[in-house]
Amino acid sequence: MTLKDILPGKLGFGAAPLGNMFREIPEQEALATVEAAWNDGIRYFDNAPFYGAGLAEIRMGEALAGRPRDEYVISTKVGRVILDEIEDVSARDLGEKGDVFRYGRPNKIVNDYTHDATLRSIEDSLKRLKTDRIEIAFVHDVAQDFYGDEWLDVFETARKGAFKALDKLRDEGVIKAWGLGVNRVEPIELLLALEGPRPDGFLLAGRYTLLDHDRALQRVMPEVTKRGLGIVVGGPYSSGALVGGPNFEYAPATPAILDKVARIKAIADRHGISMKAAGLQFSLANPAVAAVIPGASQPSRIAEDRAALNEAVPADFWRDLRAAGLVNPEAPLPIAG
């Protein structure tokens, strides 16, 4: 069973903002956002212990409590164990995402990709999520953006520990699927090249978007498609840069990125379409992509995402993007030919 068999729709809910990503989100606003997603018909919710040191899972567990459990799918992540112990949030070494969750809980975060830590992580997540099962487990952030030159050592620990643990849990029916949840293409390439583990798909954040897709298109998408696996695209708006936000890849956008956004927007404006529609529909046009999970931190965003998914985008918009060199010539587009 691959991600495509498990996921109940093309639009899912990315829960990172519920962990107070970039700002303090009031409890009621967080719960109302999940409620809005449910009322919109979204039935796939992605989470991680890392999001606010457990805060996103706690809030989602609260918001979904009482919903019929057979009606929705949860993915969460392993690789980080959250302790009861408190730490100095400003002293955390979190690679490129250092400040992203500084408004989350101050609980100590321990990076651990071993077999036992994987089992503990899932157990802890179940408690925070107030559920008896998760469908999909992603091994979180085994990549350069977190671990720099050490990333291959971390990957090797995961290969011996987390991958084997998750293979077994999946084969025993405890979870339905597992894979990597990463912001980089290289770990996926590496895992696909291994003989042993048998992942079911991947969550790839920020690497198959309108603003950044060349490497994934070349190195990952064809192999994933060939094997019949699925990719969940996280961060389809590139940390907000695509839709007018100041950040790209969790940091202030560079002039080159802002210029690219402006050029795409000029074409979108000419055709009268929204940048959200361009972003979501571009990602979903690749046959490897099973779903997109834009993060939402307020209820109104859910309706915008749904409208973007359903918006009619003229074929000439895509042709103009291609002619302007703003998408890779090999990228599948939602048009015939």
C-alpha cells in the first residue's frame, strides 16, 4: 500500500503552524483552524513532535477528539523525542530552522533516530494526538539543512534504527506506511538506492514548488513514479514567498527569488489567476504527487486553499510560464501537450 492508496484527497492539512511557527497563535485560533479544515472536507492531517516541541500534536489531538477515527488519516514523524525537561529555547541548535519554533513549548528536544527512540516517539505522539494509531510515519529531517556535514552519519543511524523499526511496524499492520519527511532531495535519493528498507512514499517540503523544482524533477520524481510510490508536497508556497510573504525556505527571501515571484505574478495577473492556484496546481500536476499540504494558521486560509485547488487556470498561463523560462521544460503541467 502506497501513500496514494492511503491519502483521502489531494488537499491535506500541514500542522506546523499549530506549533506556534514564527508567532504565538492563540489556542482558540489554532483549534478553529483545524475545525475549518474538517468542515472543508479535509481528512488528511500531517504533524510532527518537532512542531513547537509537541504543541502542534497536542492542539490537533484536542481539535480532532471526538471525530470518527476511521474517517481521517494522520501522519506524524519520528527522529525527535520530546522530554518533560525544560531547556533554553534560544540555545537550541536546529540547523536552518533555528528560530522557526521559538514560540513553541520549551520542552527539551532530543534528536534520536535509533530503533527504541522510534518506538518511543510514536508512543508519545499517540498520547499527544489522543489517538490509538497513526497511519503514516515519516523519518524527520535526516538531511543537510539540520545536520550539516554530519547528515550522512545521522542517516546511517536511521538506516539501522528507524527504517528497520518502521518496516516492521508497517509489516505488522501497526502503521500503514512510512518514508522520509525532509526539506532536501538527497536523503530520498539515498534511501531509494538502498537494497534493504521498503518505504511507501515521502513528504518533500519546499522542493517541488513553482519556485524550486529542478532538482526533485531530475533526481526523485521519475523514480518515485516508476515504483508507484507517492510524494506529499509540503510548503507548496515556498514558506510564503510565492504568495507575497517575506520568507523563502524559512529565511528572508533573496532578491533573485523575489524577482522570480514578481515575474510569475505578472503572468498570473495577466491571466486573472491567483498565485495560490498556480502553486498548488503546479505541484499536483506531477504524477508522483499524492497530495499537497499547505500550512494554515487561521481558518480563512483553508477556504483560500480549497478555492485555489478548484480555480480554473487557462492553459495559456502555463504555456506563458514555460515560454518565459519560469518552469523547467520537463516539468509536467496541468495541460495537454
